[in-house]
Amino acid sequence: MHQEKNDIPIPHPVYRSGEHAALERIGLHMEGAVLQQDFPLHRHEYTEAFFILGGSAIHVVDQSSVPLERGDVFVVKGDTLHGFQNVQQLSIINLMYTTGLFTQSLTELQTFPGFAEFFLLEPELRQRGTYAAALRLGEEAIAHVETLSRLIIRQEQKADPGFDGVLRMSVAALMSFLAAEYHAATPTGHVIQVLVRALDLMQTHLQEAISLQEIAQYACVSPRHLQRLFQTYLRTHPMAYLRQLRLEQARVLLKQPDLSILEIAGRCGFSDPAYFARCFHAVFGVSPSASR
């Protein structure tokens, strides 16, 4: 269709963390819904894992379309454009979480078999259209996930900060179960093993100064080979990926008013606050103080 020069394209909606109290407070929120109609393309500030309990739809992710069935589990990064088409009574449960959930609260999950592959690497690869794997649960696993999800939703609805610890533990139980299911169902090739090990070191050393050589050594490959794998599968350099992780963590920490921007820069591996501010502005379009 011809577009006139004066036409202004309508931006896709972006859903914000502040729309849900628990997501803003502790980095997670869960809700269930039955979609009766198509859901337009959108983005969000947080990562989203969703579980299909019934019905059907086409999940549109950037330029790809994937049919959804009962038992499907997907993880979608916030900056990924996605939506649902051809919706037919789609029963869905959404788990929304920020990156700070793992780097601040549920750090033990990062060493659990299958966790990095499913919750960290798989959405990265899916976003770039180079990895089509997804998790489809059997009936017994579906029942377990649904029971845990309903429990988490009830706990969150109590809106009592005293239950935050219980809420986190319930989410950890759900995520560890899904990670184990993914680990058992998905053969892990050499490339995935290398990338997972590299991401694991990055996630657990955001505050420390680590070099490309150290990351490659931990991943059991040469620095040159690691660069090639990152460029092929993640379309970026390892150190650029690490810097992005640190900046995303900084954006989470900026919501804590008791931390100064200098402290946040240090906690995220930036020894030079001015360099931190330049990098933050280049990625997010605002300064750290303006973001706060």
C-alpha cells in the first residue's frame, strides 16, 4: 500500500515494568488470561515466559510465525517485537521478569542444568532467527506448571511484601523445573555449550573486570573462535554483549534510590562513571540520572 509522505507510522506499544507492582518491586509478575482475539505486535521492558494451556494461535516473532499448541513454552526478550494472530480461545499464563531477578535475587538458578540455555541463550538466538527450538511439555508437566503458576498468582495477589521471599522461591521452583525439562528434551551441541559457558561467566561476573581471553578460556575455546561464534549466532562481539548485560543491570539498579549513580556504575563493572554515562546514553537514549 502506498504511504503518503506526510503519513506518520504508528509505533508499536511498549509495556512498562511499572504497570505491575511486583514486577517493579522485586522483578517478577505472573498472570493468566484467555485471549479471544488477536493481540497486536508489541514490545515490553521486561522478559516474558509464557505457557500455553489450551486453544491455538500463531505467534508472530519479528519476521517469523510459529503455531502454538497446548504445552508450548516460549521465552521472549522485551525488545523483541511479537504478537498473536488467528487466536482461538488461547489460554495462556505469562511470567514477566527483569534481568535483576537473576543477578540480585535468584542467582543460584544460573548454575542449574538447562537454565542458561532456555532462559538466557534461547531467547537471544530466537530473536535473531537462528534458533527454532522451543519447549513443549507433556500432560504431566503441564499439570505441574499450571499448579505452580496458580500458586504464584495467588501469592502475588496478596500484595504483602512479607510474601516476597515465598514468591521468589515459588518462581525459582517453576523456572528450575522448566530448565530441567528443556535440558532433558534438547540435545546440547558444542556451539550451545560454548555460548552457555561464556554467558554464565558474564552473568556471574558483571561487577568484575574480565577479559575476552578469560571468557574464552572459561568456555574452552580460543578468543578468535569465541568471537566468530558470537558474531554468527548473536550478531555481536563478546565484550559488546557483556557491556549490554552490565547496562541492563544498571537500569535495574537505578530504581533503587539509596544507591548513587557512582555506586551503580561500580557494581556493573564500570570503573569510569563518565564512560558509564556515555554508554548508557548510547544504548537507552537518556542519561543514567534522567532514567532514574
